[in-house]
Amino acid sequence: MKSDKIKGTQRFSRSMDVLQIISDHREALSVNAILNLTDLTRPTLYRILSSLEIEGVVSKTENKHYRLGARLINLAYNALAQVDIRQTAHKALTELRDETSETVHLAIQNRDEMIYVEKIESREVVRMTSIVGTRVPFYSSSVGKAYLAALNENEAKKIIENIQLSSLTNKTLTDTDKINEIIKLTRKNGYSFDNEENEEGIVCFGAAILGGSGLPVASVSVSVPTFRLKKDKSYYWQPLVLKCAQISKELGFI
């Protein structure tokens, strides 16, 4: 029985890995492309894809490439709808967008990353290309830095030590000591700053939302194209911090 349980878990994990690969790419993927991103054999991959397709969580295009299926999209939508933080924060996030005139993101922790669960679009002509469901690293994003800074120092350091640090732009910091210093400064300032570290041409200001326990439950960011950035950066971070404090209070943080 124990062996069967382990085998079943392994099959499920493999299926989830394949599903994650398909999810991480906006374009549909061929079998060969998926094979190159896994250590699976071709027969095993075909079995997994067939099973996922039958369940409706992936679908096959006319040229036999794979993309997310309608059932998974529906499940994802329902899951997001059940995240109370989105409903609680929506009014404040919309007000924050109106005050700053820039795109606002709400993100929650997803294992060793952050994931956007809400986006309030800027009304400006040039906008962010991000979408709900986008995953961003802790160390290069303003939402990630803000979240880490809201944890105690040892816990934040442990998370940083256990994630792979890679450059996303020529400004991304990948030195552990420097990142820890940035988190320490963020903790002192009460807000974070992403200086084109996650995406070229975009700077972001972030702050954490705290729950009743005093621990972070989410982070909010204001994203600004560099050509539109005002010299007085308090224009962005002051209303951001105030709105996050407001949402935290609604969640029971005193």
C-alpha cells in the first residue's frame, strides 16, 4: 500500500510539472519543446499529456501543440475569486491607481515566489504587460522584497538562501549579502523599490499587507515606466503605504 501511494504521488507530481511548464509559456508548446524541459521519456510524456487533455486541463492546437485547457482556466478563476484579500483590497487598490495614475498589483506568496492575483490597470496609454497569474521572484520584485521585509530577519534570510538567484535584467541583484541589505533597508523604510531589476524600463514601489497575526498576507506594488517617473518618489510610496495600512487594518492588524 505504501509503495502504491508513493507511485501515485510521483505520477501526480510529474503531471503537475508538465502542467506548470505549459502554464509558464504564453505560446503553445510542442511535445519536443516540453521534452527538452523535463527528464521524462517520450512515452511517459505522451501518457501524461493524454491524461491532462482528457481531464480538460490542457488542450491541443491544430498543429498538435499544447496549451492550458478551459477547465483549468475555470478552476483558476474560481480559486482567485475565493481569495478574500482581493475583495477586501479592491477598493483601496483602485483608489491607489487613481491617486498615482499607475498600474497597481496585488500579490501573494506562492512557494518560493510571489504571484499576481489582482491588477488595476493604469489609464495611461503605455501600460504594463503583466497579467493576473504572473509569477515574480522575491529578490527582484518590489512585492517580493516588501513581503520578505515584513517577515522576521532570520526567516527572510532563510528564504533568500534557498532560492536560485539569476539575473532578469542587467540591474538584478544576485548577491545574497546585498539582497539581505536591501531587505533590511526596506524593513526600515516601510516600502520597497525595484529599480528595473525585474523588467527593463519599469520601476516599482512595494509595501506589505499584514494580517491579524502581524505576518504578511500579501504585497502591493505601484509600477511606473521610467520615462513617466516623477522626481518626487514619495508621490508613489506614501499613498501606497497608507493604502496597505488601511487594508491591513480591515484584515484585523492593529
